[in-house]
Amino acid sequence: MARTVAAVFDDSQQAENAAEVIREKGLRSDDISIVSKHSDESDGEEDRKDDISGGVVTGGIIGGLGGLALGMGSLVIPGLGIIAAAGPIAGILGGAVTGGIVGGLIDLGIPEDESRRYESHVKQGKVLFSMKCEAGTEDEIVKTLRECRAGEVKVH
């Protein structure tokens, strides 16, 4: 049975690094989704560092993660503004008329109350990382995410 592991990072570079470490460990990385709020102010280098779409273009880390780069894009979510999303969640959010991040996370198997909490983290400028995984691999993924400085990690 597939499970979803979710983690919250302080910035997109940490989330991208975690995705790269997972890929290097040979864990299935094509089901990784990353969501971050696009900065409203554009003061140069600092914003690009925290903007996942900028990190993907300049760093190329996520480009090596198979399907993750194919689903990358910026979306406008009512009540949240512009977000950058990569991976399966980008397609889910892009096709959603209502529900925003919460609806997308529910589609990924995360309960509604947890999805609302994760959306709140994104609103606050944090970066959400989620990954579908097979039962039996979640402990290794959780350990890896914690080693990569995830603020919180939970298996759903």
C-alpha cells in the first residue's frame, strides 16, 4: 500500500537538496512534489534562492529527478497568491478549479486537517515536500528528510 510522506522545510534549497539525496539513495523519486509561495517582493538574489522555479532553472537539481521537472510551474491559488509547484502536485493544482493546495494534498492521500495545516505553512513562506512511497520505504525517507533539515516530517 502506498503511503505519502510530507515534510516542511524553511526554504526551497533544503527541499531540493532532500529530493537529490533521495534520488542518490536510489529511492523512487518520480513521485516527489514541492510547493512554495512565490515571493511578492523582488529584491534579487534572496528571492531567487527561495523561489523553487528559480532554483530549478539555475541549480538543475530537480531537473535530474525524472518527472518532477516536467510538472513544474507557477500557479495562482485564490487566497494564497502565486505559488511554484513541481512534481505530481503541479498537475493536480493546475487542473483544480477550487480547493487549492488543500484539495491537491487530499488527492495525494493527506487528510484534510493536515492539508490545511500544510497550506498554512506555505502561506507563511515555508516549503512543502511530499512524496508517495511504497510501504516499507517510509522510514528511510523520513530519516533522510530529517537529515536534510526538514522542520517536521509525517507519514500519511
